[in-house]
Amino acid sequence: MKRTSRDIRTANRYGVLRHIVAQSPVSRQEVAAATELSLATVANLVGELLDLGMLVEVGYEDSDGGRPRGLVAVNAMGGALIGVDVAETYIHVELFDLALTVLARADEELRPEENDPAKVVAHIAAAVSSVVEQADVAADRVLGVGVSMPGQVDREGGVSVFAPNWDWHDVPLLRLLAEHIPYPLHLDNPLRACTVAEQWFGAARGRNDAVVVNLGTGVGAGLALGGTLHRGVSNSAGEWGHTTLILDGRQCHCGNQGCVETYVGAPGIMRNLRELSPDSPLLRPDDQTATIEAIGRGLAEGDPVAAKVAHTTARYLGAALADLINLLNPEVIVLSSWVAAALGEPLLAEVREAVAVRALRRPLANTEIVLCPIPPNPVSLGAATFALEGSLASVGLKNRRTTPRNRSTA
């Protein structure tokens, strides 16, 4: 799809604000250098963000003998953003100020029988209402709600196209949510959310080519290529969890056999454990969260069965990651989401060894493999940035400033 001048301006506005959030306070000259935009363009965009109340002037800095440079900073209280992380077993919601500092959190547990769309929507709405109430935020200060949903998502149409672990097909999720949530809504999936969070604050910051691997109940890979989030033509890029690892292997919810997800997603790791030690006390039948956490504790305590499970899982994961390295030649691969966090450094060490056996030497030498450094939930943080991006797209249509502001373009 060809980008319009408005799309380009929104992207530039987003890039400018992203840099200022990360570096506040900062001069317009520094922003121009970092974003590779002209100083005139940056000054214009900063002016718009000042008018919206998203930025504030905070003084001056010396400029090596020239005119002092005006400094701008993000106005943390200029609005609120909500990020929603919907997974197969839980819903986690966070409310952020404009500096992307968490002001409130809420959690809702999802039991297997609660994956009906109406029930999921009710849980999301309850958690969103909870964080707004906790933070005591006026409704007109909420700029938007970003919702990360597992599976394939039509972000423009607001539809959950396919969530294989729930057997969802073409669920009009944003329409259902809009009946309960009175704020602008923006839908995407955790692959994109995790990747954006890593670009803003994590291991992908300043990297042109990065892969963020989401290890949870489901598995996928968020892609940042050439410094830009890669979505693909139908917003389906990154479904690496549904590439074939073992011909005629384990049955996957997507209908295929031998998918990566069936060996390294939480249910797949449970099966690895069951095959290695069917009577292990680490195994909690029908509770993947408790099982993965038990394996994590076992790794920390030197449990031999936990170590075997990590080794087996890492062999599968290492082979699949080697494919990504050989195909995409990224600077960094980030292991993210709750399974990666629970298994931590022991899994990472095993994965690095497994990747080294299979990846080509030259691309491997240029790829760093790390755990997600963002506490505690990169998905809700990334989802909140989708709401921020949506709010910035409406600049010019809706001005939130009600008082004049003295602006400087120095």
C-alpha cells in the first residue's frame, strides 16, 4: 500500500516523540540529528506536539558559543495510554502516562472455558475500567487503548482473524470492545507489541535489524527490518511458530504438523517434560503456567529433570532460531514473553549453544541472542505505543490544547 503524505507525517511525528520520550530533555537539533529529519521539519513537528500538550519547554542549553538551544521534554501528565496484553491464560492491563511510566495495573485470569469472545471482552473491559479508576484519570485524558491479541490480526478492520489456540475465526473484536470501552481502540498482536517495546526501551533500540521471539502458549517472531516494524502485506509477518520444524511431527492447533510452536511453546515444553519424566513433580497437568514456573525453579535449584527439559527445548528452539539467523541476518534476537522470563538464563545458555551448532558462521558472528530486558511486561508497553501512534495520527483533526503556549523554534 502506497503511503500518503499524511502517513509520512504521522510516522515522522511518532519518530520525533519516540526520541524525546527516550532522551528528555533534548534540543530540536539533537532530535533532527537522531531522526535524520531536517531541523525545520523537527521544529514544525515539535510545535504541533507542544500545542497538543504532549511536550513542554524546559529551558535552554549552551551551544558552543552560538545561541542557546531550547530544550523540550515529554509532558508526562499530558495524557494517559492503556496497553492490554491478552494471552491464552491471562489478561494484563497497564495504564501509562506520556513518559510511558506505569501508573496502574490490573490482571484477569482466563480459564480454558472462558475463551468465548464475549467473556474475553468482558474481562478486558473490567481490567481497563480498573486501571482508570486506580489512576484516577479523567476520561478525556485517555488518548487510547492498545489491545494485543494472540494470533493473526487485521489491525485496520479491528478483527481477530485467526487465534488457533482458541479456534477463533474472524471475530470482530474492536466492535465488541467498543460496546464496553469508551476510548479509541487499536488492535494488533504480541509480536508487533513486543518488537515496538524493544525498539523504544529494550535490546532492539538503535538496531536496524532485530527479531523479537515471543515464547508463551503460542510462539512467534516480531521483525524489525531496516529499523522499521515489518508487518507483511496482511499484517501476518512473523508467524514463525507455524513454520515446520519436524516433518509429520506433533499436531498443531493451526491444523499442520510439526510446527515450531508444538515443541517450544508452553504446551510443547510440558510435553517435552512428560516424555522425559511422566511422573515428574514438576508437571502440573492442565496448568501450563504452574508447570513452566516449576521448571524455572528447578533450573535455579539444579534439578536434573528440569535441566534435561531445558536442554531438549533449547535444541528445538536453537534449530528454529538458526533458520531465522540464516534467513534474516539480524543484529539481535530477543527472547521475550513469560516462558522466556520463567526459564531465564539457563535456557538462554542452552539456546546459544544449540544455535551455534546449526547457524552459518558469518551471520551467527553478527547476531547477539539475549533475554528481554524490559520489566515487567513488554507486550502491554508495546500495545500502549499503538494507542499513542493512533493518537498522533489524529493530530490536526483534534487539538487537545485549551490554553495558549509560548513556543520557541530556537
